[in-house]
Amino acid sequence: MTERNQDIIIYPKLGKLLLISFIFVVIGIVLIATGMSQEDSSVLFVVMGIICTLFFGLCLTYVTHKWFKRTPALIVYNRGLIDQSSWIQGAIPVMK
């Protein structure tokens, strides 16, 4: 019996993540702007806006990097699999 030599290659779908990250960065900027424009200078809005902008800005950077570097997220082949879906990449060999 012959072994099939077909690899299964799965590419990431990044369109929704790119859009959602961008929307939340804009929301964070709006929170900062509204917090600073009020008379009492609402510190809570400014802090939430900064946290939101920083976190989702990093997510936007990661997704944009993955968008231009179109590598497969997961490769399954007869000797194991290669996971490239995050910055910490790994390979899992199949034990026989």
C-alpha cells in the first residue's frame, strides 16, 4: 500500500481581524479625545482609551505583518505538523 504524499496547507484568514483591530484603535482614540475634551477631564476615559489603543494597535501591527507575509498558518504532512499561526512557531513530529 502506498502512502499519499499530499500535504494539507491552511492559510490564515486575516480580513476580519484587520478590520476589528482598526475599529478598536479608532474607538480608543475617540475615548482619549472625549476624555480630554470634557471640562472635568475624565481620567477613566483617557486611561481606557490609552489601553484600548495600545493593545489593539499591537494587534493591528501583528495582523498587518501577517497580511503582507503570507505564510501558511498550519502545515500537516506525513511526518508531523508545523504550526506558524503565532509569533511562537513550532513543529510536532509524528511518533511511530
